[in-house]
Amino acid sequence: MTFKPAKWPRKLRSQEWFGGMSKDAIYHRGWMKNQGLPADLFDGRPVIGILNTFSELNPCNAHLGDLAQRVKHGIYEAGGFPVEVPVFSVSESGFRPTAMMFRNLAAMAVEETIRGQQMDGVVCLVGCDKTTPSLLMGAASVDLPAIMVTGGPMLNGYYKGERVGSGTHLWKFSEAVKAGEMTEAEFVEAEASMSRSPGSCNTMGTASTMASMAEALGMTLSGNAAIPAVDSRRRVMAHITGRRIVQMVKDDLKPSDILTKAAFENAIRVNGAIGGSTNAVIHLLAIAGRVGIDLTLEDWDRLGRDVPTIVNLMPSGKYLMEEFFYAGGLPVVIKRLGEAGFLNKDALTVSGETMWDQVKAVVNHNEDVILPTDKALTRSGGVVVVKGNLAPKGAVLKPSAATPALMQHRGRAVVFEDIDDYKARINDEALDIDETCVMVMKNCGPKGYPGMAEVGNMGLPPKVLRKGITDMVRISDARMSGTAYGTVVLHTSPEAAAGGPLAVVRTGDMIELDVAGRRLPLDIPDAELKARLAAWTPAAEAPAGGYAHLFHAHVEGADTGADFDFLKGCRGNAVGRESH
């Protein structure tokens, strides 16, 4: 830790709007006063933007209005001037064609919202999957003092005495209906049992994973990730976060001070330990690109290879986020990684302390939830990166949620050209497929879907499910929900729509998955593959206009984070020219 706090007091950027007696200063102050704000709030104290992703169409974030008020309390207590600012809210459960298509749009909007307005620092109020990375990306590209507070997970779901995990049981119950093991009425009852409180997914899905990633990166106060949304301590976390951001502005503690290579290494290892979502791969690569950190897929494989999965949560284990919080939450995991030599202990956090100083005294209250290393769910829990002629730039797999027997597998490809082809054929009893086959789906990557939807965990054919088979090897250029499970190879790069080898796989081709060897070969001669690629033409035309056109033209591959090519890097926080 080498950070040196800036001198205080000093003139802040908000005084470019509010300071002095110029026409513009009077303009900016005067209109703000119609909200009943006293004159002394404009005296040079830190102006803190509370970037709120509240939306009633984003159910995971629908409770953030209350948390914003708690943040305000803390900011006022610390002598700051809070302003609540609504920002683009991307809902995983609602946005079509996929929320991922709008992560970059949200990040771009957040960046310009911060830079173009009178803020000295920001508190990012996030929750649902894409809100956390989009606000982190936007804040990093401006590089004003920033801190995050998440909305927290839902309470545990229960159905017939069994824990019901958000998403995880949705996939299970959906398959059970297809297999004739569950009625539609039972499904509806179970559905209601799953979501019984405000908050994001109660599994270690992408929302909880990204909350954990934000904490592991040092961008939240310690202990933030796991507190349930309805727990009073979530409000306390919001309150003290408000206090903390004011001091961060005074010290000039910025994302660029915290988001170092050491911080990203910590986050990757934490992801392995918690059995985190594969979506974290794309998001961390994108965030790293905003701060100029050279992070690659190879880093993910290298750093996570020896990290055991010790958090016993769905979809990898049996518990949910409530139990994780009661056990001690992410600080316990980070401490255990530090004790095992997997932590960059001196990494700086938004608290002003090192990562290790924050966690060294915490206690594990339940060793069935946060397991001892010798009882780990998976010995090698990090995200696996496989490569081969089918995925020259890599594809990813989550071993903690996969079937061990399928980690070494060779099978006949059954190919679906896109999601519509899959939906049209998967329930056909005449489909030539069995449990030894490898299901392949194309044209679901960043350009192909567009946006890269969470459809990679393809449901199995009913005739296979009726045999009692619950997993098969599945390969695509899509994503899957962090709540999902199975031996699913994702993010195959280059994607099919960009002319990657996935585009020319045919039904009947033999494909090998060799996780131990990190291989994903398509068993056809090189000359045959070359000839197929030469004859390939895109399956669909690029969108003619609108945001979809911008997305298609500028989105990069999953292997580098699927950010826009023109948004990489930090553009800073210089104050623009006067507006009047």
C-alpha cells in the first residue's frame, strides 16, 4: 500500500459549478435551491453523487430507494452534500434480447453522468447482475473517488421444506416439468416460494458473485457482499458507506488507486473460492480494460487453478446467501485465502486499509457453509479456460458446478444453429441424440444474439431426462446464469457470428473436452476446417440502425470482456466548458 492522502482543504471540481459570483455559478446554484437547499451547502464541501439503479422493472434493485436515504444520512453526518442521481438500470430478469447487450450502454451513460455534472465523488447503489460491473466500468473511466454498496440478496426460499435457490431451482424445476416429475401447478407454487423478499438472487449467482468481486477488488467496505437485503445491517452498511465517501474525496482516493493488478488477482482467486459465476470473467476483463490493467483469460486459469472452492452454496453446494452471511461472509473467505498464501495482502481498499488488515481478525461461524480447505467442494475451483481449434481464443467452464465424469469426454456433436433452432427441435422425440452426445449451439455470442444471452446451459432433451440423466456436455458462444449448473462450455471465442470455428461445426463431428489438459479440439482435419471456414457466410445481417447497430459494430469478443472498442481506458474527470 503506497497511497498518500491529498491535502485538505482544497478546491474541489464541484466549485467549478457552484463557486463564485459569475453568471454560471448563480445559474447552477440558483436552480438547485428550488429543492429547499440552504446556501451553505454550496460552500466547497464534497458533493457526492448517489448513483441509484432503482427501478421497479429491475426487481433486484426495487428496494434501493431506502438505501439511498441511508447513504444520504452518512454523507450529511460526515459534512458532505449528497445528491441522488438515477442512472441506467439493467435488469437481468427483464431486458431483451439480453441484459448483457445493455451493460456497455449503462457504463457509457454512467461515465458521462459523472463527468458532466457537479460531483466530487460517487456512491454506486447496485444489485442486479449488470448494474455492478456497468457502474464500476463507468466510474473507473472517470476516476473520481467512488465506492459501492450493493442491495443484498433475497432471503432463502423454501418449498416443501427444501431450500429453493434463485435461478438454480428454476432450472431444476423446469427440467422436472419436462421430465413429467412435476406438475405446472407445483411449478407455480415453487416459483412463488423462490422470491419471498426484496433483493437479488440468493444463490452464488452473478449478482452475489459481482457483489463479492466488488468487495474482493476493494471497492466496497468489508462485509458488504453477503448481508441480506432486508437485514438492518444492510442499512447500516449504506449509512457508513455514505460517511466513508466524504473522507475518500478529501483524501482523493480513486478507483485507479484501488483497481491494481494485485486487486484483480485477489478477485479471481476469491471467485474460485466462492464458486462464482462465469460471468465474472467477462466483467472483470472489461473493468480491467477501463483502468489499463493487462488482464487476460490466461490469468483467470493460472490464478484460479490451485484455489479450492470452499463456499458451500448453490449452484455448486447446498446452502444460500443467508447462511453465508451468518457464517461470516466474504471476509472469512478472504482471510482463509490469505492464510493459504493466495492473497495479495497489501492491496488497498476503499476503507483506506489493506485487504488483510480488514479480515485478519474475522471468525468462521459455520464450517459446513465455509468449508475447511481439506473438505473443499472442488480442489481446483477456479474458472477453467480451454482452447483448441474449436476455440482458438479460449472458452470457459466452471468446474465446481460440473459433473466430474464429464470433465474428460468425447462425443458426437448435435448442432443447433441458433436459439430458435434449439427451441424448435429439442423436444422432438425423433431428435438423434443421447447422453453421450455433445450439444452445440451457435450464434449466441456478443454479435450473434446480439448481446450474448444466458442460454448456454441448454436444457436437456426430454427423452434423455426421462432416463434420469441430468447433465451433458454443452458448448456455445453464449453465457449462462451464475445460478445455473452443469458441464457447460461457454464464451467460445471467436464467436460463430464473427466467423469463429464454432460457426462451421456440423452434426456428427466428434468433439473432445479435456479439462485437465485445457483442450477443446474439433476432431476434423485442418484442411477440412480451413475449407469450411473459407465457405462460411454470416447467418444474419448486421442491425441497420439504433443502439443494436452501435453494439454490433463496436463490441469486442468475450475473451477480452465484450466492451466497446472505443470505451477502453480512462478518460478522466476534466470539467467541460461552461454551458451558459
